[in-house]
Amino acid sequence: MPQMKRTPQDCPSRLPENTAVKQQQLPACRLQLSATGILSGFFATGVFCLGMGVILILSAKSSMEIEINYTKICASCAKLRENARNFDKECTCSIPFHLTQTMRGNVYMYYKLYGFYQNLHGYLLSRSNSQLLGTDVKDVETCAPFSKSHDGTPIAPCGAIANSLFNDTIILSYKLNSSVHIQVPMLRSGITWWTDKYIKFRNPSSSNLSSAFAGTTKPPSWPKPVYELDENDPGNNGFLNDDFIVWMRTAAFPTFKKLYRRLSRTQHFIEGLPAGNYSFNVSYNFPVTRFQGEKSVVLSTLTWSGGHSLFLGLAYTVTGAMTWLAAFSMMAVHLKLKGKRFSPDDKVKL
Amino acid sequence: MFCSEKKLLEVERKVKANDREYNEKFQYADNRIHTSKYNILTFLPINLFEQFQRVANAYFLFLLILQLIPEISSLTWFTTIVPLVLVITMTAVKDATDDCFRHKSDNQVNNRQSEVLIDGKLQNEKWMNVKVGDIIKLENNQFVAADLLLLSSSEPHGLCYIETAELDGETNLKVRHALAVTSELGADISRLAKFDGIVVCEAPNNKLDKFTGVLSWKDSKYPLNNEKIILRGCVLRNTSWCFGMVIFAGPDTKLMQNSGKTKFKRTSIDRLMNTLVLWIFGFLVCLGIILAIGNSIWEKQVGDQFRSFLFWKEGEKNSVFSGFLTFWSYIIILNTVVPISLYVSVEVIRLGHSYFINWDRKMYYSGKATPAEARTTTLNEELGQIEYVFSDKTGTLTQNIMTFKKCSINGRIYGEVQDDLGRKTDITKKKEPVDFSVNSQAERTFQFFDHNLMEAIKLGDPKVHEFLRLLALCHTVMSEENSAGQLIYQVQSPDEGALVTAARNFGFTFKSRTPETITIEELGTLVTYQLLAFLDFNNIRKRMSVIVRNPKGQIKLYSKGADTILFEKLHPSNEDLLTLTSDHLSEFAGEGLRTLAIAYRDLDDKYFKEWHKMLEDANTATDERDERIAGLYEEIERDLMLLGATAVEDKLQEGVIETVTSLSLANIKIWVLTGDKQETAINIGYACNMLTDDMNDVFIIAGNTAAEVREELRKAKENLFGQNRSFSNGHVVFEKKQQLELASVVEETITGDYALVINGHSLAHALESDVKNDLLELACMCKTVVCCRVTPLQKAQVVELVKKYRNAVTLAIGDGANDVSMIKSAHIGVGISGQEGLQAVLASDYSFAQFRYLQRLLLVHGRWSYFRMCKFLCYFFYKNFAFTLVHFWFGFFCGFSAQDVNDQNSMDYPQLYQPGQQNLLFNKRKFLICMAHGIYTSLALFFIPYGAFYNAAGEDGQHLADYQSFAVTMATSLVIVVSVQIALDTSYWTVVNHVFIWGSIATYFSILFTMHSNGIFAIFPNQFPFVGNARHSLTQKCIWLVILLTTVASVMPVVAFRFLKVDLFPTLSDQLRQRQKAQKKARPLHSRRPQTRRSSSRRSGYAFAHQEGYGELITSGKNMRAKNLPPTSGLEKTLYNSTSWIENLCKKTTDTVSSFSQDKTVKL
């Protein structure tokens, strides 16, 4: 059969462009490490991890931490708080303890809760950031189930987080001698994140706070409205209350500690907390036994890497040890097999 | 529904000509065809239904519904709906455009015009309006509109010629002839209009070479067979007009019945992904159940008391219900293991690879200005997994051009090009071809590089002259002069065309023929030979001869045929020449040329007269006529004088041999499926190195009945196992063997090389259920399989067979309409573009202009696509497991309350998918390893920060372990860990990789800081409550220590594992790659000419591509135009009356079929 031949036309538009990308010819280099490279990398990593672990452990050891669990010590108060109707009855409790060693440097006082699930899905979302920002006090949309009181008044601050605010007052007193008890001076400042205090939380603008919160009601578990949280310091009221801000930064785990006060290093306490007898005077308001939780007070000093936690140091040490172990076994295997299969500078592709 | 019911019912078709009312009773399909899937109304429901059949889409729809329930929704619903809608819309648009295209082509075909006889007049009608029973008129070079019963034609005796390339890929002309009674109708419209015959025939089927029916007309019945039927898709050639009656129309036509259904092609990775998604879903359900049970227990033990404190109403929910809700919430949260972005990314990667294919300059064919084209974007990685390639022959492996390459005349080879030193060289461009310009009749496209032949002609070597004379005389070619006075040959076998054209160029021009004479021009002088007898070709004789009387009065018998046959007929004096020629033939055959032996005999006048008398007697005899004639032919074709041999090249496409070789090195099996004859197919097999003489055995299956085929298959298998002692019980052992072989990487194959050749008739039986497995087993053990004489549907069936029972990935490559069904049914269909027909390309997934590009498509693009895709998926699953399971661990610490740890960061993620789309290489399916790896990483990611945060405080004494800081720490660790991981996984670092890997880390931090900035908080306080978080957390030394430790802990084991793996257990593919590298080095780059010499028993490559019976056509003059017919002379008049030769022809055609079985013992 006669073949119909299409005349070959020079059709440059159909010829693909000759660029490196289109022809998949980009200059490339290969990540190839020699066996020695990998092994030395392992050894170096091992050394680093071990060293870091030791440093971390040592520094953690150098810091001090005292934790006093007062759930059981203040059992009567706990019992009282189990019944919600006793909310207006005051209950205080004193927990004496002895500090055998001076806590040098900055001392921080924390409260620590056990078994309190601040990370529950429903709990975590039950807050209104726009209300806390002070732009719209009555914006309680996202606060269910604590958005409005029974009569329909919006709650300020709304939500389950705010409602469950930790409201114990803890005062540390130092027994200077057998008769003189002095209250250890504590600072409330600097316990919040700067961004929280100055950006995330704002009071509604108005001449005074009570009028700013007009038309709203207090959370059901609170004894006092939000603008009367701190009777001593008028600047510490409303959404800008430091303890409130700290509480609102929800914890990731059911066991957590939150910063309560910092030691003000004045008078007797310039060096830190001297050894001696102390007591915590707790005004016991926050019920924990109802959900089988516990609470305690923690006094702690810090190091460069943060708090008194051995975990990171141990983890580094273990990782370093494992890396070394792995490196040795790899080296053994490699040396044993090298003669068999590989030439010395055979590349290992990862 | 209706249609299929009707089809079930139809066992017999009854059609009355020119009677639409009558035919309408049966509700036969009309001539309209539909290949489109949808119309405007059905598009949306059908398309959506199809799309939601994809596991992934259904899964996301389900998730979406879950998210719409506020009780359990832990993520917002638009995170799912936006991508889902996007994905579905994109697919729908693509489907719609595809279908639009099909609508268009349907319309175009349906609206073609044809002349239909309506109400006694010829009217132009659209194809779609043609009905069964109509009589339509076809003109030369027109496509046939429907399956027709040929009634009459312009040619004498109701003959017509058709080309069936669309149906079976053969380009030679075929003859169809009308019944004598109907051919008398001629072009008489009024008589045709009165024609009211009733045809009763078989129901529509897909057998192209079979038709049975009966025409009842004027009280008599005439049997109908395939020879009277013109099928849709054929083209009328060399016939100015013909009339036909529509028997099957539209979807009932054999062409349409042969077209396989368009299937939605999926890659095996797709299927794997579907399974994995189901697994993962199951896994998610398990996790969900664990967490839900945990939640119930927690609610009962802790939450009950706790809730009273936290929530307004007490005892609102019970613990079981809470657990139930938690289950669904976790299903939503954990769905990020298989996020919809997986599917989007996979599609994007595939699209990218498709563009790389389109952009590849190495697959651009400048000859036809055709670049390679990836017509489907979804199958790329499958290209890297091909195990079987099914290839068409004509137009795919070969160019379908026959050229006269070499000849051996009287013991001397012509056509070999020698360089100055007298060594044989390949034909190069430098050599000047023989100049034929002196010869006015020369065909300009013909090229010959050996000047010696021309010189020999000029010197007047009598043997050379005789040789060329024979070529000019002994053939079935018809000549025609076109308007420019140029000779045009009508050939029905391209081989003959090549030989006659060669003779023409060397000065022996075949000019014209009548039933009794042949006129040739010998070096400028016209000579007319009297054609005394024509000893036609058939499959058993494998030769043809003419007996002519030259003007000098000498009677000569000229014969050409398969050497094996012809050499037996030679005169003993030829012995020396025979050895020499035999060597030459072996040489030709070794080069894959099709050979023919050429011989003549001088006949004594008296002897011939006697013989002719006997022939006449035999012809008039009633019994055993054929046997007697055959005997007489044998009698006269003896004591031949050998002249030499010819070698015709069935020109392979460029680079076919190299491609075939390298594909088989890549362990890809190539099967040739062709509509051509066995000899042709085998010849091509040798030509492109698929069959070699080194092969232990070539099995030929040519049985005609199921029992024969079974027996042959059994024997072949026995043979195969017999030669490999180790195979005691066949298949199982073989499989084991194969694995062993792979495992130990034994270089030499003990199995030896086998090849299987099977023809269409046997294949039809072999594809029956009980023999199917034997065939498959045998075929898969053979290195090469050649199927010849197969119909388009059989091609598809073979592909399906392998696909189904071998579970192998298949690729079909072809160029013509007859390959469409095969292309559609294979996993990947490749069309050769740049040809005339477009059907194959339109049906294909990839198209390019030359077979040789297959190598690059598979070995380069396919491999890359596959490796990259695997690596991407591995990495993706790893990353997502790492990322998602963190939630699972967190579940244990948050009262199983479906709190999500780092929801905000999931938005940062798309950047991280992108490195996966770049130059990554090599991996395997290691889903479980990835999963384990992911789980391990998630453990490290969760528990190291957890431990570190448990009792920690910040550097400023502040509370560190708040939820938001924890989330930021974990997200940052995650990003760094997975970035390090991808850096380790990246095989080749290009600019793009650097940009993406560093870029994604940079993007992460910039997004993190933006989202945690004061400004964005001021605008959207509720959406971005993370204000100041990044700043605060990331300035803490302790957090960086955590991140560092997490990274070390998650990456080190991986590095150690890989290091040890390479050392201890080098993978099979490692070894194979090394071996292949060595092979590649060893393999010379330049083309390797097959040097092996074949034993003479195998070398006859003569392809009798033409039908038997042409000799009779010529001697009877039936196929000559009236004007060509000489006035009836008293000379040797034809011996048969017109009906008898036609019967003869039909009978012979059926004989051809049976002869296959007879020569099955002949090893070619």
C-alpha cells in the first residue's frame, strides 16, 4: 500500500524545551556517607549526649525543691469544701515545715494539683478570648456550659476554666525565733507571660471596673465578682489579675504546678530562704477531694535549664549510652563483614 | 437494560432487504454508536456515584458527615469539605472533558454521509440513520458504514477489494465477491430497489473471520459465508463502487463487538493505597475503641466526680455514651493518618511525572515532529512495574515497508556493501546508492547500494538477466498506469511488490498482463510472454510457478518459493550452487531477512503439451481433482535449475533490536501479538532478536481443535520439563526455581530459552477455560511468545489472561485500530503516534512515535516514577503516623476527651509534603516498616517532651508545661525530625531539594511566628489564641534541649538500622542493581547485529502474505477490468467456468485454515 507520508515539518513549538528542570538534569549531589563517617558521627553524638546528660543532672541536683502536700493535712477544710453550699464559710489551715538547708537564689512558690484535668477537650475550649481581651464583655458564645447564669446574664469571665479558678491563698511565714513569725515577702509580679498580661488579657475600658463589668455576673463557683478578686491591690482586678491569668494558661497534663509567688529578696531573705522553721497559712477554698485530686505547695530554686527536673538529664545520658552501644555494635558488625563484601571505601547510602 | 435483554434473546437474525417495517419488528440496533459514558442529565449522578466508589472519597465523605455533628466534631468541617470538593470537582471536570471528546468523535462518525437506497432512489443519509436491511452504495476509498452483505460491484463477477487494516492490521487487499445472483443486479437502482431477499444469519458476534447465513430470494436459498460480507471499518479499494445490504448495524457490527470496553485504569499502587486506607481505617477504629473504652472507664472513675465540678449540669451524660461520642471524635482527629492531602499530593506527583514525560527530548521524534505524550496522568508509577509487554507487529515493530535488500545470483551475493579493504560493512550514508535515473520506469524510493549488480546487468550476465526476468514474471501483481503515465503496482503481498519493484528498477519492468500474456520491458525493449500455466501458491506447496513461452518459442517454468521446498526439486547438477546458495540463505536469514529461493526449468514443448493435457483432464475431473492437480504440479516442478535467492527486509523500526534486548535484560517479557501469518511473525521474531537459534526449542501450537491444542500444549510442556531434569512436577517447582534463581542471583539460566508460537485458531481453543492454564503456564515459561493470526479481541483476551492469572502488570503497545482493545485492556496502553490512524493513540495512556522510546519510558520514567512514588508514600505514612499517634498518646493524659494536641500546626503541613515530590529515588513497599517507624517516632515525640515537662519550670520560674507550649514544642520537634528524615531519604540533592527542605522549615517557623503574633491575635482573638507562645517557648533553652533530644532519639535508630541493613542483608535489588550495572558495562552500546547463523531448517522466512487463489483470478481474468480483457482468442482459454472458480477459491480459503494444522510438524 502506498504509505501516506506526512512531510516532516520543523515544528519547534512541539520540541520540548531543553532546560535542566524539564529534562530532569538538575545538578545533584548525593548524600553518601562512608562507614567511618557514620560511625564517627555516632560516637560524637554519643559523647555529646552523655556530656549534656551529666551537665543537666548535675545542675538539676544543685537546685532545691520542697513539696508539701496539704490535701490530707487540711482534711477538715477539704471535707467542708466537698459540699458546695459551704462556699461562703472560711476555712484556714496552717502547715508547718522545717527547711534544713538555705534555699539560695531566687525562690519560687508554686501550687501543684494532682488529677486535675485542665486538658479536657470540653474544658479547654470553654473560654472566650474576645471577652478576656475586653473588647466585648458579653461575648460568651464559646463558653458553654458556663456562658450564662440561670437568669440569662452573661458570665464574666465565662467558661469552665475561669469557673474552676484556683482560689486558695497561701501565705508563707518564717519563724524568726520561737515567738516572732514574720510573713515572707512575696512578689506577685512576673509570674505571668508578658504577652498574656499585656496583650491577651485586657480589662474592658471604663472609668471603673465595676461599671465595666455591668450587665454580667460572676462565675457560679466564685464567691466574688471578677473586679473584686484582689481587695488589696485595685490594679490586680478584673481580667488582669495575675493568678487568674496564670490559671487561664491551661496545663497540658493532669498533674501540674503553676507559679504562685516569687520570693522578694529583701531583709532576711536577700540570700534566699534561710534554713529554719516555716509554715504555710492556707486559706482553703479550692476543693480537690471531690474529684479525688490532691494539692500541694512547692518551693523551688532554678538553674540555667529551668526547674528541678532530672528527666532531661537522664534521658540525655541514656540516649548517649545507647548511641555508643549502637556505634560499637555497628562497628563490630561492619569490621566483621567488611572483608567479605565491601571494599574499605564503599559508600553506604542512607 | 432493554438492550441487554434483547441481546440475550437474539439467537438468529432475520433481515429483509429494503423493508424497514419488517425489520423494525425485531428492534435491531440502528447504526448509531455510543462510546460516551454520560449525557447532560446523567453526568452528575453517575459521575458522583463513580467517584464515591473510590474508597478514599467515600471515606472523606463519611468523615465530613461526622464532622457536621457538633457533639463529636473535634475539627471544623471545612477542613475536610474544601479539599474534598476540590478533588471531586477536578475529577468531574476531567471526566466531563473526556466524555465531551468522545461525544464529538461519536457525532463525527455518526454524521458521516453514505448513499442509501430509499424509496427507489439513492439518497444521502447520515450513518446513524442507516437501518438494518437498507441497501447502501459505497465508493472507492470509502469507509464501510456497517456490516454489509455484498450484493454487486463495479468489478466483474461482483468482486470487490477491501483493506482491513482497522480490523486486523493487515494492509494487503482482500477480495470479497457477491453471489452470482445478486451481482447481476449491478448498479441498476430499480432492480436493487426491488431486491427483497431475506437473510437469516447468526446473531451479532465478534468473530471477524466467520459468518454463516442463508439468503432466501426468489424461492431459492443461497448459503452465505464470510467472503460475501464487508465489515464496518474496512475501506473499499480499487473498486469504483459496490452495493451492499446492511446486516449488522452500529453496536452489533463486528468492529464494535470487538472493541473492548473502556475501563477505568488504576495502578497497583492505587489499589495498594485503597487496601492500606482500609487497614488504616481499621487501625483507627481499634485506636478509637481503645480510647473510647479508656474514656468510659475514666468517666466512670474520675470524670463523674470531676464533671460535677467542671460542668453546669450534673450527670448529664453517662460514661458509656461519652465513650461512644469520644470514639467518633477520635476517628475524626486521627484521620490525619490518611488525610485527603495524600490523594492530592499523589495526583500532583503523577501530574509532574507526566509533564516530565511530555518534556523529554529523548522521546521526541523529529521525523514526525511528535513528542511523547502522557495522555493519562494517573498511571506513571505503574510504568516501573511492567512485567509483560504485548506488542503489535506491523507498524509497531516494523515500518511495514518491504525492501529488496540482497540477492544471491548464481552463487554470488549482491547487495552487500564492501569498504575499500573488501570487508563487509553495514550500509552507511557515505555510500552512494545505485543511480537508477537512466531507467525512466524506476521507482524513485528504491535504493540499492551494490553497484556490482548493475554492472553485471550491463555486462549481460545471462543468469542475472534470467533472475530478474523471473522476478518480473512470476508474481500476482497487477499493474495500472496512472494519469502521469507512471506504473502503479497493485500488490496484495508487500513482499512481491518489493521483488517486482526491484526487478523494475534493474531494467526488467513488469508492464501489464492479460489472462494469457505478461508484458515486460527488458532493458528498454518490450517483450510479451505467453502465460501458459499458473501454478498457484498454497500453504502446503509454499511456492508458486509460472510457465511462459517467450517470443523465441521456448517454454520456461519459473518458480519461487521457500528454500526448504524448492531445494528438493532441484536438478542434481545444481549441487555446488545449492551449497553456496544455501550458505547465502543462511546468512540472509541470520540477518532477519525474508528469503525466497528462485529457480527455473526449461521445458520441452512436447512434454509440456502432454502435461497440459493431463492438467486439463484433471481440471475437468469431478473426483479428487485437487489431488490430481497437486500431483501434476509436483510432476512439472522438478529438475529445476537454481538461479539464486532473494532477501527482502521487512524493515524494522529504528532501535527495535536494542529496545527488545534491553527490555529483556530488565526482565520484561515481550509477547508479539499480530494478525499476520505465522511465518511472517516468526521471521520478525528472528529479526528483532526475540527468537534466536540459541534457543533450546521453539514450540509451535497450531492445532485446529481443542483436543489437538491440548495435546500440543502438553507435549510442549513435557518437552520443556524433560529438558530440565529438575522439574519433576511442573509449575510449582518452576516457581520455586525462579525464586531460588532470583535469590541466589545465578547468572546463567538453567531453564534455557524457549519460545512459543501460537496461531489464532489454536489460541481460540487455548483460551477456553480448561486449557487456559496450560497455555499460560507454558507461555510464561517461555522467553518469547508470538501469537499470530489473532483478532483484536483475542489480543485483548491474551492480555486479560496474563493480567488475571499472573497478577502481573502488563503493557500493550500498538499503532492501529486492531490494537485498541488490547491497549484498553492492558494496565498500560501505549499508542504509536504519528501514524495515519488515530484510534490506537486515542485509546492509549501514553503515546510516542517510535517503538524504541518504550525503553526510555519504562526504564527511565517508569522506574523513577515508581521509586519516587514509593518513597513518597512511605515517607508520607511515616510522617502521618508520627504526627497523628501523638494524639493517641496524649489521649491517655487528657481523660480521653478527644483533645487534639497541635491542631493549629496541621495547617503548616502542606509544605512538608512537597519535598516528597522532588528528586527522590528508590524504595519498596515498606508500609509496615513505615508504620512502625512512625509509631516509634510518635512515641519519642510524645514521651520525651512529656517527661521533660512533667515537673519542669521555665528559666524564669514560670509554669512551662502548659498545653500550648507543649503543642509548640512537639510540633517543632516533629517538623525538625521529619525534615531530618527526608534529608536522609533524599538520594540526590538538587537545588529544588534544598529549596524545599530548607524552605519548608523556614516556612514552618514563619507561619508559627505569624500565627503566634500579637497582630493576628488582635484581629482574630478566638481563632489564634496562641499569642506569644512561639516567642516564649522557643526562647527557653530547655525546650531546645527537648527538641534536640527528640531528634537524636528518633533519627539515630533509623540510621543505625539502615547501616546494619546494608551491611548485613544487602537487599536483592541492591545486588540486582550491581549486577545490572556490571551487565550494562559489559553490553556494547552500539547496535548488535545478530550474527548467529540459523540452521537451514529454520531459515525460510518467506512470508506468503497473500491469499491463495490469486493465480486463478489472474488466469481466469476475473480480476481484470473489461478494457484489459483481450478479445477472446482461441488460445489456452480458461478452464473453469465462473462459478466453479469462485467455489474453488472459497474452498481453498478454508483449506488455508486447515493447512495450518497440517504443517504444524514443520518446524520453521
